[in-house]
Amino acid sequence: MGYIDELKRVGRDANPFFKLMGIDVDEYGDGRARLSMEVRPDMLNGAGWLQGGIYVALADEAIALALYTLLAENERIATIDEHTSFMKGVSTGTIVATGRVVRKGRRVAFADGEVRSAADDTLLSRTSTSFAVIEG
């Protein structure tokens, strides 16, 4: 059973990271995905802001899920490159990550993601990625 099938069957429990972080799978399909997560106090850094790696991880998961919706049964992916720009910090509330496939080729795929505040749609971070598409 593939990852998308498992998500349909058991929801976020298909991904241990989703379960650990409290990530909800809002929607996915046709090269797009949307995830959301409540910011918890144990996710904050010493300055009181959401730790930057969490923005990256949430965007990465949304991007990967978006790409999974376009993969053939015999294809897998591996990150080649990922770059994130941080626009604004948060310390409370719900954040939403969206992933969008820009182009999927036979061997390389390109995709973008954003993390925004659910309360007011403020852009918090932007991520661009490239993935190797691996057959087998």
C-alpha cells in the first residue's frame, strides 16, 4: 500500500512525524497539499518564537505530499535542494503550510511551499525545493 492510500485509510497516523507534531492533513491532490498545525510552547526557541526548523519541516511535508499525489506507483522521491526564507515569527496560534508542484519531470521535480498564519493569512516563510524522482 502506498503513502497516499495509507493517508486515505488512517489519516495523519500514516506519518509518524504528523502524529508527533500534531499536524492535520487538510487537503491534497493534483500536485497540491495543505497541512495545518497548532503552535505549542514546546516548539518555541529560547527567544520565544516558533523554532525555524519547524517552518521548514512543515513546508517540506506539505511539498512532499503535493508531489506524492503526482508520483507513479513505482516512483519515490528524495530531496536534492531546499531553501527557506523566513518572513515573520509567531509564538501562538495555528499555522498552515501549502505545497505546490511547479514541474515534475522524469528525474527531477520542482516544488514550492508557504507557511502562513491561519488567523490572518500573514506569510511566515517561503520554501523552494528540488527532488530526485527515483524509479523502482
